[in-house]
Amino acid sequence: MLIEIKNVNKTIEVKFGTSLLEIIEKEKIALSFPVLGALVNNQVRSLNYQIHQPCRVEYFDITSTFGNGVYTRSLYFILYKSVISLFPQAKLNILHSISGGKYCEIENLNHLLDDRVLLSIKNKMDEMIAADFPFIREEVAWNEAAELFKKQGIEKEKSIFREKNRMYLTIHRLDNVINYYYGNLLPSTGYINLYGLELYENGLLLKIPNSKRPESLSQSRKMPKLFHVYKQFKEWGNRLGVSYLYNLNEKIDTGQIGDLILTTEALQEKVWANIADEIDRKNAKMILISGPSSSGKTTSCKRLSVQLSVLGYDPVQISVDDFFVERNDTPRDKNGNFDFEALEAIDLELFNKVLDELLSGKEIELPVFNFQLGKKEWKGKTIKMRDNSILVIEGIHCLNPKLTASIEEDTKYKIFVSALTSLSVDSQNPIPTTDTRLIRRIIRDFNYRGYSALDTLRRWQSVRDGEEKNIFPYQENAEVMFNTSLIYELSVLRPYAMPILMEVPEYEPEFAEASRLMNFLWFFKPINQDMIPGTSILREFVGGSKFSY
């Protein structure tokens, strides 16, 4: 049968059952870094995958997001196997990204987690990598898989993978240990050529090469505010009995989801009330709310404004997005695409002029940016500061001092918001924060900005690059961080996202990411949006908000 190899722009004939690895060796395919996997008809496949029909193949290395994912999941398994080999009673929890790696904690260690324990785990991992153990993919009957998981004490959290009502489950085996990882793995442990392991806060930091700089590991740095928010929301999830995805689905099945929704919404409102009290004590004049794409900055601005109103303030709300330069004046990134995340995409002169005039007591007219037309519109929206007024400004650049260079620093109170997912699929499969934000953005762009899922997916890497450059370097400058993620939200977003994602054509490269997101969302049992309060952050994306935007 004929297959097209996109990397070398070549069509070759192969036998039925030929593996992707065999094709690499036969055709001597080489990339900038070792080949880690391939897209087969825009579906991510392991190098052990066997060709069974004519197809288009595009190999990838660690510089691809798909390659980085395959590499990362394989490291998870090596770490897991090393921990339980040394400490059979222990449980490894892979929690979240921070400081260039994945933060992990070990339960039931019965030892102080110190340099000695760290070294023993690192040595075990190095031994396994040197031994070049294969990652064996197996299809096993669910009952058999459940028994294997039970022997390792992880059968309950793995029950979510039976939700697809399939008789067989795909598992991975590493030596004498099995596990389930959401996605493909490398052919063997010997493919791992760079990683790091170090003590971090109360646990371990598994350092992973960045797809942009795969030759080295980034230097670790303490991020106490971000770490505190992650820890706080993880503890809340544990108290609510929703640590893993199967816990959430059980709440839905047993009719307890209404109470969970009200409780999690109340927790967020309580945090906003506490922040408003802190602002009042500091006598701030300007609140600056920053955060990455789809973190819920607009609703955060409005919910905080409600709490400030309770304290007697007159909040004056401004969105930096309304000060975008005209579309034709928008800077472009290295690929020639519009760079909406660049500070230069904002009309800084007009923005600071408006702030100066407002703070001097003048009545001013605010522009309203029309995203579909790509230009500012003047619709007679005027505002004026009163004696009890306080400015509440939201935008991705709000923590960048250059945005409000004309304003005295001691009058500002800075807040960083992001959707820091606290729910995990299970102890070995954390849910990336970026997935939650991407799904939010796909729905918002479709509903309010006239963009298809394909449009959003095409721009997402540029958005991520812009965030790394323009937003995250300033996040620890905030007085406080706020997590806008809701533990139940992906169950609400699923019915909205699925039909939008289904419109991505299979022949487009973005189909691989759309397919991954759809398969991921399938595990979430849907929640009717009628149960969601009108002031919820989710209303910013799905509609029906009590706030006007």
C-alpha cells in the first residue's frame, strides 16, 4: 500500500503491518531531534503503530507539542515505576505544572522526603533508562485490567476509563508494572535523554525539556504565590470529595452536583470578598487584573466590582481589550500572523490619556472594540470618576508596568487570575491548565468573535508564545492570585465544545488537537447549563450571564 511521508515529501509503498519505526529505519528519516512519534492521518500515533491502510504520515520530535506530550507521559511512567519499586506502600501523585516541570507529591512514604530519598529515586530512574525497557501497549479485558489495578491499589481512580463501555482497555506495561496514561508513550525508556528531579516545596519537581529549548532544562525558581493557589484549591477539592474525575461523575450520577456547584461558586465569591476587604485596607485607587487568555478576567472584574460596591465604592470598569489598535496596525509575529498578545497591539497613548483624564476628574468617552470588524467604535459610552470611585481595569498586560507607566505605583493593587485546574483524571494523569483555557476560548471565540474551532486552534500556539513572553513573567508581581477554574466546569463545557470541535476537518493538521480534546471531554458526564448561576465565571463563555459584557 502507498503512504505519503510529509517530512520528506515522498510517497513509498509498504507492506500491511509495517510499523512507523521500521519506516524510519528503512527511509533513514531524521529530524532536528530524535523522532518520538507521528501523525497518521492527523492522529497521534506511537512509533510502534502498524500501518494498515493508505495514509499520510508526519513524524515529530520533542519540538512538537505532541512529541513533548509523549516524552512527558513516558517520564511519568518511569517515575511511577521507580517510586513504587523503592517504596511499595507509597502513592505518587502527579499534580500540576510549575517552574518548568511537574510538581509531584508522594503519600505514605514512611520516610522524610529528603536528598537521600531523592537520589535513590533518581538512580532508579537512570537505571531503567539505561536498561532501555520497552513500553508495552496491551489490550486487556476490563475485568483483567481492574484486577491488575487493584493489586497496585489504584483500581478506584482508574474506574473512569470504563466509562466508554468498552470490553477491552488499552494499558501500558513497564517491566512488571502496568498503568494507564491518557495518550501514547515512547517505544522504550532509552528514548529519554534529558530530565531532572529535585526537591520542591513539600514534594518533587520532575523537570522536563521545553519544546522551544529541548537541549536544556530551565532553571527552577520559587513561585510562592502560584504554588499557594494550586495548593489551596487542591485542598478544597479534597475537602469536597472531588480529587479525581470519577469523583465528579459520581456526584453527577447521585444527584449531588447541585450542592457541589453552589459550594464551589460560594468559595470563589468568598475569596473575592476577602480581596475587596484587602483593597479597602490598602486604600488603593486602581485595581489591575491580569491573566492569560480565557482566564475569566472580564467576569473577575465584574465580580470584584460587586464586592467593592458592598464596601461603598463606585467601581469604574475598563477593559484593555477595547484599546486594541486597528486591525491593520496590529503587529505580527515571526510567522506573519497578527500578534494580539503583544503590548504593541494596545493603543498605549490613548489608554494612558484616558486614565490621566479620568483621574483628573474629567468625563471621558470609552471606545468599544469590534472584534469582528477589527476596529474601535465610539458609541457614546462615557464615564466619570466620583469621590468614592475606584478604577477596576482588566487585560492581559495589566501587570506590565509599561501599560500604566503614567500612574504612581503605590496607587495600584495588582491581581493575577488564571484557570488553574485542580481536578485530575487520576493520580497519574493531571489535567493541563492550558486545556481548560483552550476549551473555554474555543467556545467564546465561536459564540462571540466569529471564529471557528479551526481558527482558534491555528492561533493557539501563537497565543501561548505571547503569554510566555508578555504575561507569565509578571505574575508573581501581583499582590494576590485568584484561581477562576471551577472543579465541575469541564462537564458544563463539554456539550458546547464537542459540536464546535467536530467541525474541524480531518484533512487539517489541527484535527489532531481537536480529536485529542474530544476524546478527553468524552470522559466528563455533562451538566445542564441551567444549573449554573448567572454570575458564574462560566457564563462569560457559554452565555446567559447576569452581567452585561
